[in-house]
Amino acid sequence: MAAERIDGKQLAARMREEMKAEVESLKKQGVMPGLAVILVGDDQASRTYVRNKQKACGQLGIKSVLIELSEKVSEQTLLDHIQSLNEDPDIHGILVQLPLPAHIGAQKVIEAIDPAKDVDGFHPINIGRMMTGQDAFLPCTPHGILKMVQSKGIAITGKHVVVIGRSNIVGKPAGQLFLNENATVTYCHSKTADLKSYTSQADILISAVGKAKFVKADFVKQGAAVIDVGMNRDESGKLCGDVDFEEVKEKASYITPVPGGVGPMTITMLLANTLKACKKLNAVKVSRR
Ligand code: GUN
């Protein structure tokens, strides 16, 4: 039997409706959630991602501010912008779109963001809090993946989650979030020997490798849930994931499509983090009155 799709677009729409009501209620209390996005350079993919993030903010009534900086901007100028956003009471979330030009130290930039406004969840303080199971801003794509799996009531405790990919943005934190939910987690990556021997044992397989149609049916255990984080182009230029959807859907129990799977959930979790930051920062303000 063919796999059930996990429709990220639909789940994202449901969550955004709920958040929209929350934004309206915050506004009635005189609080306007605000997100600042910094875009350095002219990368077209980054520009599209940023436009989609801003559009989503607009739909919810969250204020979004875009700071566009030249490819040649100095690291210090970028750090100065972050400092002033850290101090701005109308801004609750700060996001610096990655990748940054090579002359700028990305880690230094991430660490300059106030952890209380780190809606990407990339600051070492938030990563450490996530690892130790404390309340934290969770990275958006992994958090979106977890929500998708939970939305279908797929069992996680005691299950084997295999992650292909070990980036700081997706692979590493995705494994950690499922570990926090009592899964047994295996990380695979480009240097893993005999990749299939691991992926074919997965109850939940998460692919974040960035290679079109890389995950074939023989990578997948019968009845596994398959989560596709890839955003690639196939031979004909059509958008596709890491997973060969047509093959794998015949073997999996659940599968996420591309587009319309993980992508819409990433932005949704960014909106959720912005609301969370706004509520937390305002609670602090109220308690200091
Ligand atoms: N570049 C690709 N994905 C992301 C993301 O989730 N956040 C930021 N800041 N940059 C990215």
C-alpha cells in the first residue's frame, strides 16, 4: 500500500491560523511582535527564502524589518547592526540569513545575537539548552520535522531514527530533538561507510543531504516514515527532494512531499519562535515595572 503523505503545507496553515489569533490578542494588549531579518549580498536563493519569511510575517500581522547589506559589508558593520537590534525593544527576533560571504565569521555573527532574540536557535546557548533538555529556541527545520511526525501520531519512543546529514542547521539538531523524545538515533553523513546498512534499519528516516532523488527504495525499511529535507532540482530543472518519491512511497508508511512538506514548516516554526520571544521579552518588561 502506498504511503500516507505528511502534508506540511496543511499543517503549517493550521498552525499559522492559531498563531494569527495569538498575534491579534497580543496587539489588543498593545504588543506588536517584530522580526528583523538581515540579508547580506545578492544570493538569489537567500533572497527568495527571506522574501517568503517576510510574506509569512505579513500574513500573521507580525512586523518584519529587512536590513539589506552589500556583499562587501565589513564584519564590524554587520555586528553593529546586530547590536542595535539587540537593544531595540520593538524587535523580538533577529535572523541573519546564511550563508554569509567568506570574509565574515558566521559563528561570530551568530554569537553576537542576543540568545533571547535568537529565533533561528543557532546560538550556542540555545543549542546547549536544547541538548540538556531545557526550554530553548529550537532550530526551525528540525522542530518542524518533529511537529510533522507528531501530527500523525507516529511513535518515536524506542524507535530508531536515522539522520542522513550532519549540518549544524538541520542534521545535528534533528537527531538531538528525536533523542530528547526517547528515540535511538544514528547519524550518517558523506563519510559513512555502507550507508544503506543504516538507513534500511530506520523506523524514521530523515534525509538532509541536498542530492536530488538520492534516497531510493532499497535505502528504506518496509513501513518506515520518511522525511525529506532536500530542496533540489532534477535533470529537467523541476524542484525535488533528496528522496525518490515515486519509488519510496510504495515502501514507506509515511512520506513528506517536496514541495509542500518540510519547507512550509520551517517558516512556521520561525513565526512560532518570534511569538515565543515576543511573549518572553514582554513578560520580563511587565515584571520589571
Ligand atoms: N539558510 C538556510 N536555512 C537557514 C535558516 O534556517 N536560517 C538562516 N538564518 N539561514 C538559513
